[in-house]
Amino acid sequence: MTAGLVDAHHHVWDLAVRDQPWLDGPGTAPLRRAFAADDLAPAARAAGVRTSVVVQTVTGPGETPELLALADRHPLVGAVVGWADLTAPGVADSLAALRALPGGDRLAGVRHQVQDEPDPDWLLRPAVLRGLAAVAAAGLAYDLVVRPHQLPAATRAAALLPGLTFVLDHLGKPPVASGALEPWAGHVRALAALPHTVCKLSGLVTEADHAAWTTADLRPYADTVLDAFGPTRLMFGSDWPVCLLAARYDEVVTAARDLTGGLSPAERAAVFAGTATRVYGLPAP
């Protein structure tokens, strides 16, 4: 497990090009600068990462073409999870237009910041379900960035769309800092009961105490998703640079290795490469 890893979740941004409104919140000052794929590449290379998936951060149409262009030219970035307005009647045309851009063949999925939607049932709105059906028809995955109270709606939406692969980002943001497991664990198990769902082993360090987390703090949550989804439906993601609020890149990779230390070599290969390669259509090593 020293080479051939896939980092299934990271971001890039340049505040001189586009504002990141979510960085206006408390505790995000270290992230209020530009982060480029070239900044990530040395740490990723040192960790044995062969390719990565860059994920949108902005709710709007301007960012995704830039991410596709990045994937088209940068050797690290193998796939893009972009944004499209799921509620727009022409979402299928929007996805086709993205596919026609430079790097459009790297579009592997779509994401929306559902975590910021005040309606816990936003994913069940008829217009959203129609948009999700268009994502499925385009052969793309859908990344779920939700909070624990939004997981039941995500599960119901997934049940209505068995032809769409749903990817749960950051384990559904469990309350690691408090140590509570329920109701998050029950909600996650319900989602995992649907065979077309997968989960990213990502984002745990920033849900923990940033200054004092240990791998032991993360283990109950990692064990829950390992049991619920199994290794072939789990994929590693660093959540760089957001992870830097709590840990260096190498510390995130080391924690993930420790949390999966009880798996067989084949199971670890699935978590650290195979699942992401299959779900996002990445080239095999």
C-alpha cells in the first residue's frame, strides 16, 4: 500500500478568481488563500497517490468548466465532481454541454451543497428528483454532502433512483467531537442498505477536535461505515485543503491506513483505489 492510491476527494480554489462564501464562517482563516493542484501534488506523490478526484465547492456554473480544464492538463487530477442546477428544466443539456468542454470526458459526478439547504427534505423535491434522474441518465454519480439530519431524505431519494450511484461524502458528517454515534449511525446504515450507495472515508478530522483528535476518536465512525458499506463500497478521500484545519495531508493518510489496518490487502486496495476507480471511471493503474 505504498503506491497506486486514489485520493477521491479534494478541492482547489483561487480567491482572486472566485469568492468562496463558505470561507466567511468562523475558524476558516487558514483556508482564505489560493490552493492549487500543484500545491497538493508533492504531498500526494509522497503518499503514493497516483490520481485524484477534484470536487466542486461553489454553487454556480463557473467553477466546473475550470475544474474540467484542470483535469485535462494536470497529471494528478483524474476526474471531476462538478456542479449543475438540478432544479433547472435543462439540466440534461447542461450536463451534455459540460461533457463537450475541454476535459469534459473527466466529468464523473455532480454535487450540490445540500448541507446548506434549510429544507431537510430538499433532495425529495420533485424538481430535484428529476435532476437526479438526468444525472443518472448521463452515466454520472451523485455526491451527497449532507448533515446527519438530512440522511433520511437522502436515503429516500436514493431508494427512488436505483440507477444512480450515490456517494456519501465525509460519512455524512458525524458528530466526532462529541463522541455521539446515534442517530447518525442508524441513518448511515439505512442508506448503506441500498446497494447503489457508496461512502467516502473522508472529512473525519475536521469533524473532530481540531487541536486534539486521535485516531481512536475517529475509529467508531470508520468502523460503522466499514461494517455498513463494506470495503468495496468505501473510498479514501483527503478533503484537502479543508483537512489542513486539523491535520497535514500525510497525517490524514496515516489515520486512514490505521483505521483500515484490520482489512485484508485486497480490501484495503478497494478502499484506497478500487472503489473510486470503479465509481468515477478512473483509468486503472
